[in-house]
Amino acid sequence: MNLAAVHAVDVGEALCLYHALERLSGMHFDIVDFEVDSRTTQMAFYARKDDVSEFGNVIKACRNIFSTKITNSRVEFIRKQANEVAHVLAGEATLLVSPTSYYL
């Protein structure tokens, strides 16, 4: 039996950022631009207000990884139209039960 987690879209976008940060945090890369196609996620990441929702907790975890393990990097908003590959992969990711790595 396969059980798939169901999240709100904003939580899903934040979780994608979290997993990207988590994966790269131990690799000691410097100057990495993380691109998100959700303005809400990007703005929440840089906002300094507390959000006790599920979305806010994921963003807080992202900030924690970012501030302690990643240097000289940014989280940037990029429109879906300008980042079609990422948009397609994000859509496919919602159909997967287990984590998968894509190398382009």
C-alpha cells in the first residue's frame, strides 16, 4: 500500500526549498542561488515575522539551515514562464512517493 502526503501548494513549495537547502548544506558549496517560482515562499523566507502555520514552520527550518550551513547565497523568485524545467519537475515531484534526484 502506498501512502502519499498531501500538502497545500505553499507548503509544497517551501518543502522543495527545504530539501534543496538540506541536500546542499553538507556539500560546502559557496555562492548558490536558490530559485523558487513562488513569490510567497521567497518573501516569507526573507520576512522577519513569526508564522506558526505549517508553512511558517517549514520556512523557519529553511532559514535555520540557510543561516548556519550555507554562505554567500540567495533565495530568488523566478517566474514560472522563465523556469519551465523547474515547474515541470515540481509538478512531477508531487506524484512521487519516494525522494528522487534529477540531474540536468
